[in-house]
Amino acid sequence: MDGTGDQHAKNVFGLKAYAASEADTLSIDGKKRRTFHYLSQPKLMEKHIKHGVKDSAAETLRIHFEWIAAEKKIIIGHCGKHLDF
């Protein structure tokens, strides 16, 4: 809310836990998997918080979200397993 941006988020969540974007190699299908609808509008949500790196829903969590500044809201598009690239 105070406009400090992604660097502040990295400081809060940790460098390994927060990612402002996906890898440059994100495929078209990967972008589709990270596109969610909010108020009937598609939103690509590359920002995410991550815990774990295994291909296991029990040991890995990804939360893809977007900050809607005008509404002062964080919207969550996905909370669950790692999404394929």
C-alpha cells in the first residue's frame, strides 16, 4: 500500500520465498495456467510466494496473486501445487 514494491516484499517474505515474476522461459501454456479471472477480467498472476521445491502437494505450496492498488486488495488466483511452466 505504501508503494515500496517488490524489493520490500522480498525483505518481508525472504529472497527465496517471494518471486515478482516467473522465469523468462514461461511457455504460452504456462501463462494460461497463471491467468485467472477477477471481476470477469483475465489477470496474469506471475507474482507468487513459494514454499518447497518438490513435486509434492504435501511439501510444496505456491500462492499466485496480484495487488489491485485502486481497490487496496490482494487477489489470489491460485493456492496449491507448483504450476507447470
